[in-house]
Amino acid sequence: MDWGGTTTSANATGSHLDMRSMAQALHDDLSQVHLERESLQEQLAERAEKHSEVLMENKQLHKRITTLQQQMSFSIEAQTRLETDYYAREQDLEQLKKTVAQLTREKKEIAKQLRSEQESFEYQQQRWLQKEESLNKQIRKLSSQATTTAASCKRRQPTSPKSSPSDCGSKKISSSPRQQRTVSPSAERTIARLKSQLATLEKQYADQHQYQSACINHLEEQLASARQMNESLMEDNESYQLLLHEKTMNGEILAASRATMDTDSLDTKGINLADELGNASYIREESSLDDEVRSLKDTNRALQLYLNKILMKIIDNESMQHVLSVDDISAASNMHTPKQHDTMTQSFTNTIPKAMRSSFSTGFLSKFLSKRLPLSQQARDINLDVDEEAFPVNTVDDGKDVMSCTR
């Protein structure tokens, strides 16, 4: 009975100990769970912070992507503008090359014409010399014939043996004027006619020589002016090539557009996407207006340089310096008809390159021509130095001059 009580007490004590160990284990597990919970909460807070940082970075990247897209669109527009400008300058360059080739052909034709004129002049000179020599031979032949006929007439006269020497002398003296009167009239008429022909031929030769010299001088002046215009066009071609090389290689327009886009992107960092999209059209319009203003300034500058070149050429030509005088304005406005005035205006307009014609006023042209070109001949002299397409030449008058020179 006692043994059974001790056994139950021992069992109760063991169960109590088991309960305590289990409670201790549960307490340890609970503390471990609390620790894990705290660590998980810390990780969750870190993840939330990282998530917020990632969201901020995502927003910044979206903004940067939009700005980069705008920059790319502006760069594409600038590239298209540069390609258009490059194409236009290539067209101008091709036009200048055609003009140079045309002037070279005209120079060769003028040189060929000058050589033919010189050859014809030398041939005519040789013909005149041969004709003069033949006329001199004919004059000498006629004079020798006159002397021989006079001698034969003297021999044919009968001589009397009874006549004294004084009678012979008197007969000779009295017969010689009669022989001269019978022989000389036809010969003298022929000699006078030949002398008059020789004088007229010499006068014609002098006139022809003077006319041929004037034609040669005119052709030499045309050749010199064509060479000068060829040199000036070659210089213009080189300047266009240098300007095109500088514009394409330096990338000034692209750099300026990039700078404006960078400043716009820096200014619009605090603006949302809707405002940026709303301002994009305004920025494009402003950039297009800036480009238009810049192109107009470049055109104005090129036009000023072109007009300065024209005025310098007029000043360098001594025979055209009176065109710039103000005294002949009233007389000049009354001398040529409106049709001639319109023709000169159109001719002067054609001398301007196509890239500049849009910004050059026709009223200014008519005013300039009415004040500075008093005679159509002066306008023709100016147009002799320029090409037929970009710088038209008065081919009708030149053709008349050439035909008159050949005649």
C-alpha cells in the first residue's frame, strides 16, 4: 500500500517535471518566434524603403526617357534640316559647276573666234599686199611700155642728111613734145586710174585694219572679262565648299539645338509629363522660328556680300564708274522704255542665285536699275561678263558684233 503511494507520488513528480520542461520549451519557442517576427518586420521595413527608392528611381528614369525622346526627336529634326541644307548647297554647287563649265566653253569659243579673226586678218593683209605688189608691177610695166613706145617713135622719124646739127637738135626738141603728146594720154589715164585705185585700196586696207583691230580688242576684252568671271566663280565655289564643310563638320546648328534642349530639360524637371507634352509643340515652333530667322540672316548676309561684289566690279571697271553717279538719274529714267526696264530687271534678277531670290525685292531691283543703269548699252556691257543661266549674256548683240567682225 505504501509502495503504491510512493509510486503515484513519483509519477506525479515526473509528470510535473515534464510539464515544466514542456512549458520551458514552449517559452523558448515563443521567444524564438518573437525574434523571427522582429527580424521579419525589420526586413519588411527595409524592403518598403527599397521599394520606395525603386519607385523614385523609376519615376526619374521615366522623366529621363521622355527628355531623351524629346532630344532624339529634336536631333532627328536637326538632322533633316542639315540634310536639306546639304542638298540645297549641293544643288548650288552643281549649278556653279555648270556655270563654270559654260564659262569655260564660252572662253574656248571666244579664243577660237579670236584665232579665226586673226587668221582671216592675216590672210586679208597678205591678199592686200599681193594686190599692192601686182599693182606696182603693173605701174612699172606701163611706165616701161611708155618709154619703149617713145623710143620706137623716135627711131621711126625720117632724118635728112642735109640738115645741120642745130636743125636736128631743133627737130628733136620740136618732135619730143609731139611724141609725148601722142604717147602719154592713154598711159597717163591708166596710171592715174591705177593710182586712184591704189589710194582707195590703201584707204580700204587702213579702214579694214582699224576695224579688225577694234574687233580683236573687243574679243580680247570679252575673253578677259570671261576669265575674270571664271576666277570669281571659282572663288565663290571654293567659299561655298568651305562654308558647307564648316556647317556639316562643326555641327553648329545641332550643337545649338542640343544646348537649347538641355536647358529646357533642366528647366522642366519639376513639371509633370502632361505639361512637358504640352510645351513640346511650343518648343518645336520656337525652334523652327529661330531656324527661319537664322536662315534669313544668313541669306541677308550672303545677299549683302553679293551686292558688294557687284558694286566692286562696277567700281573696278573704269568705263562703268559713271553708272554710280547721281547726276544721270533723271536722264536715265527717261531714256529707256518700260519694256527695256522690265527686261533689265528680269536680267538682273536672273544674275542672283536661286537661294537668294526669295528675299530680294523686285521693287528694289527696279529702283536700283532706274537709278543706276541709264543706258541699255551699259546693261549689255555689264551682262557680257556673266553666264547664260545664272548670269545671262546679251547673246543677240554679241552675235551681231561677231558677225560684223567676221564681215
